[in-house]
Amino acid sequence: MTGLSNDRNPVARVSLRLVATAFIAGALAVPIFHQLLFLLFYLLGVIPVAPFSLDPTVPFGIPEVVSSSFWGGVWGIVFVLILPHFFQGRSYWLASAIIGGLALTSVYMFVVVPLKTGALPPSMGGLFIIGFLLNAAWGLGWALLLMLFDRMREPIRAW
């Protein structure tokens, strides 16, 4: 199962509805999966910063969790345009987690942090491990939500 019904080829049938659904799944995967795992790490003392931050981001002043959810939605679109083309079945779920962990964490460490601070982040090894786990949770959450939203669209069948 790719997270999309088997009777539809997601690559051949990219639609505005699919893109919108992927965005919504990605945006919701941030507070539901990423931030809840972040909360667990915070409560265990692994991360010193609390999740669900409403601190304003630079330069627009948007709360961090809202900004993260927006970017989660953007990544959701990227993922729906790429992953189903290369991965099916169990490999789709594994790819959602691994590519989520690798891609999102790498972009954060090597693009976002340097743009905001002018330098690479300190403690890159530890940051990568935590980031990988958080973003892998997002990837699995995105795939699960996309599948659930797809199933909700199917017509209700009489027993």
C-alpha cells in the first residue's frame, strides 16, 4: 500500500486534490507526530527546548509551530510527487521514514540553520540523530495521514 488507493497511479494522476491532501497531511504530521515525539524527548530531558513553540520566526514573526507545519505541508507535496513513483508497499513506508529523517534533517542542518545564523549548528552528530528521529516520525505520520485521507474519500459501501 503506497498510502494511496491501489486503483490509482499517483504519478500519472497528480491532481490539485492530491497535492492539497499531501500538503494537509504534511502540515498535520508536524503537530501530531513530530511535535508529540519532540514532547516525549523534552519530558525525558533529551531536548532542552519545549515543543509547540509559539516564539516568532525570523523574518516574518510567524509562530515556530505554525511555520514548521507550513513547511511540513510543503515537504508533503514534494514527497507525494516523488515517493510513490519509486517505492511501493513496505518500501514506501520505510522510504517515508528514512527519506523524511535524512532529507528534512539535512536541509535543516545545512540550509536553514546557516541561513538563520551564518554558521553550521554545533553538536551536529547529536542534532542529526534527534532530527532524524523527529523527521522520520513526521515521514511516517505524513504517509499514514495521506493513506487515511485517501480511504476517507472512498465511497461508503453497504455491507
